[in-house]
Amino acid sequence: MTERSEVIAFPAKNRVADIKRCVKMLDMLHGDEASRFWRDECRALAAHLLNLGYDDSAMRHEVMEFQNAVQTELWAASQYEETARRETY
């Protein structure tokens, strides 16, 4: 007798190394280059999740969660920089 097993990927929003890598790249890139990088990253994540067997809805949810995590880190970094800039004056 065999049982069907289901692959459960580590939630994209908790992939700290990937989030930090994306934040670093987005901080360095600007304009079209940043947009292209971000679009490629999200598409690669979507393709990876679909290859793991995620349905379209679950894949979209994971990608949105990852995008939110990166945006949150970008915002936190900008707040840290703003605070540091104020302290030097």
C-alpha cells in the first residue's frame, strides 16, 4: 500500500536569505534595471512553486507574501537610514 505524500515548501515569506538578497539588489539597482530584476525574481519564484505542485492560487499567495516581506524589509532599511541621518545632524 502506498500513500500519497505532499511536498510543503518553506514559506516564501520566511526565506530570509532570499529576502535580504533581493533587498540588497533593489537598493543597488534603479529604474528599469530594478524593475527587471524584481520581475525576474518573482517569475522565478512562481515557476519554482508551480514545479513543486502548487496550484495557481497558492502560488500567487506565496509570491505576494514574498513581495510583502521584501517591501517590509526595504521600508525598515529606509527608516533605519533616516534615523541614522537625523542623528548625525
